[in-house]
Amino acid sequence: VAVIGGGATGVSVAANLAARHPEKSVHHFFSESQPLPGYHPRVRNEVEQLLTRAGVKLHPQHRAIVPAGFQCDRLTHEPVD
């Protein structure tokens, strides 16, 4: 399962998916070096460690490339670049 976005919602979704479905491989993609931009560095470090302990595979410095014409208005099973 790919979770895209390093804000509070993305972090929450990644953590909750990993907790609820430990049999699934959860990957969290975000554009900065750590999730939660704008938060205190200690918070960012703690959240990063929490996600790692939960089994979430972190992918820092990755941005999703939205296909031309896609309005991000639905969930898909298509690959994300």
C-alpha cells in the first residue's frame, strides 16, 4: 500500500494501516527528508521512529508524478511514478 504525502494525514494513514494490517507492506512517500514539515525536529524524529517501528517503509525525497489529465478525484490501483 502506498501512502503519498508527509503531512499529518499521510503520517496517520501510514501508521494506522500498518497497525491494522500488519500483513500488508505499507510504503510512505514524502517530498522532504522527514515527514511532518514545519513541525519541531524532535517531533519529526519521533514520528519517523514510530513509523519505522510499525514496519512502514519510508521513502523520503520522493514526489508523486500525477498523470496528465488525472484530477486526483478517485482511488486507483494504477502505479505511481
